[in-house]
Amino acid sequence: MSIPTSINPDSPSPNKEPHVTVCGDTHGQFYDVLNIFKINGYPHKHNPYVFNGDFVDRGSFSVEVILTFLLFKMYDPECIYLTRGNHETKNMNRIYGFEGEVKHKYDDKVFDLFLEVFCQLPLAVVIQHTVFVTHGGIPVEPTTLDSIRKIKRGCEPPESGLMSDLLWSDPQPFPGKSPSKRGVGFAFGPDITAAFLEKNNLSLLVRSHEVKDEGYLVEHNGKTITIFSAPNYCDSMGNKGAFIHFDKGMKPKFTQYDSVPHPSIGPMAYAAGMGSLF
């Protein structure tokens, strides 16, 4: 995607310069999503957002989150961009609450439609030929953007391979690769990040997938940023949420925020037999 270069004077954005905002996991925390829009303006083609996966599960307002995102996408495809996370998948939805929530609020058919949409979501976004945005991480083997573009969509992710790495992997502070503590994907070091960025003529990796106390973390010699946008995750973690603002100079600018009140329905409320597990 490219940052818009013409700005409407009547744009709802508080910033009139060309820019884009990147958000991480929102995990069904609908009232915190509304707070992001209160702070930063509603999605608009002159105030575009990238939401980097994990819109649903765990939080008990996941239906409201994903419907809001999809309605904005229908209103104007250029105002919001959605990448797939590891929780936009059938197996995770079955365990962590989204399936139960949809079937409680709607029915099986609506849940199947959501799964179909999730299978078609892109796995990554490149902003201004400079910043690579994906939910989990990068493949540990040398990979080109063309190889990523050719990944077959319309399916549930396999247990290994390019799609799995993009959805599930995490950075590690030391060089090389390691088996992931999650049991899926890999942990990749700063050398792997640097090689991927150099191979594809990029300067920065932005990913999500992990809660961070301050809402974000910069690592790998400044070449990897984790952004997490669900404050006080699962009503228990006490973390801040954050989003990244990129303008024409493509230097990341961070905004942090605290959680806001929500109706008294706790996380995982629709996950059968799992109570408040997070």
C-alpha cells in the first residue's frame, strides 16, 4: 500500500499530512478499538489504518470488532487494511471463544461466512516499499516478496511452511533460529531479520502477536517492531496498548493508551468449558 498524497481538508484525521496508522492485536476488545478511533480519528482514505491480525478471540466483543472493520472496508477499501493473524483460523476460533460468540449472537452459517472471509485475508502488507507488516514474523529461510505473494489463500494454514511462519513466528534476541515455544513457527534472530529486509530492499519489519508491557517493543537493532493494541489484555495483564504512525518520512511514531471500561462480560465468556483462560 502507498501512503495517500492528497489530503482532504475535511478529513476526520487529526493529522493532515500523508500518513498511515498500524495497529496490532485487538482480540475482541471493541471498546478499546473505539478508543483508538477517538484518539486517532476514524478510518478514512486520508486517515488509513492497517490492523495486523488477531481481531477476534479471547475478548468477548469479537463480533463487534470484526464487523466494524469489515463495514469500514465495504464503505471504502482504502480506509482500512486487514491482515490475517493466527487467530483468524478455525482451530483457534473453536478454542478461544469466537466460534461460541458468533453462534451465541448469530448462528453456524454466519460463523462459516467469517471463516471464509478469514481465509481470503492477505498475509502481509508492504507500506511505501519500505515497511513489511505481517502478524507473526518472517520465514527463517531466505524468502522473496514474490514467494509470499504466491502463497495459496482460501484455506486454513498448514502446520509448517511460509504461511505458518508469517502467522506464528516470534523474534528472539540472539542470532539464528530456534524452535518456537508455541509449538508452531520459529523464533528468528536479528541476522534473519536483516537478511530478509536486505534481500527485499526493505528497511523495517512490523509484527504483532505478543503482548508487550508498553504496547510496543523495538528490537533487532531497530529493525523489528512488535505492536500490540489490546490494553490490559484479557482484563488482567495491565499492559498499555499502542499504535504506530508513519508519515512521509516513514519513521515510526508511537502512541500509547490505557484500557477503557466495557460492559461486564469477561474475556473467554463464550469459550465452552474454558472459563477465564487467556
